[in-house]
Amino acid sequence: MPSDFSGAYVRCYVSGVDYVDASQKALRRLSDDGLYPVEILQPILEMSSEDWSEHIKEQWPDHFESLPTQFEFEEVIQNNKVVYGPFGSYS
């Protein structure tokens, strides 16, 4: 992380049998990528994978083109992998 940033945040999207399982998968992926979260922000939300395209259009219209397509998202989720939303940082 650049030295002028104090921290960063990212939304993680993953499937799980419950929110604990999903959170653990997301934390493992973050750790595997060399990222070590200080806290998990609430709430942890549930979303149907079919709603991905609409979700990113509403949440991050400026990043829509750089995020996975609906098909790519569903493929990743079905393979028990994690999708990151855009990263944000703060000073």
C-alpha cells in the first residue's frame, strides 16, 4: 500500500453455506493475496449471484467495465472463489 494511505477497504463476494463460511473464505483469499484485514465491517449481506450486473451498475457505475461480467461472476462464485469489488483507500 502506498505510504500516504492509512488503510484500504474492499467488498468481497463469495458463496458459503452461511455468513461464517463465506467470511472465512474471503479472509483466506485476502491473506493469500498478502492482505491482512484489521476488521470486518458490518453488515455482511446476502445477494443472489444473478443480481451481480445490476448490483455493480448501482454501486460502482464508474467501474462497471473493469469488474467481471455476469457470466464471469457466476462462474467464479460457482467455483468457490472470491471476487473483489473496487478497492478504496483512506489517509
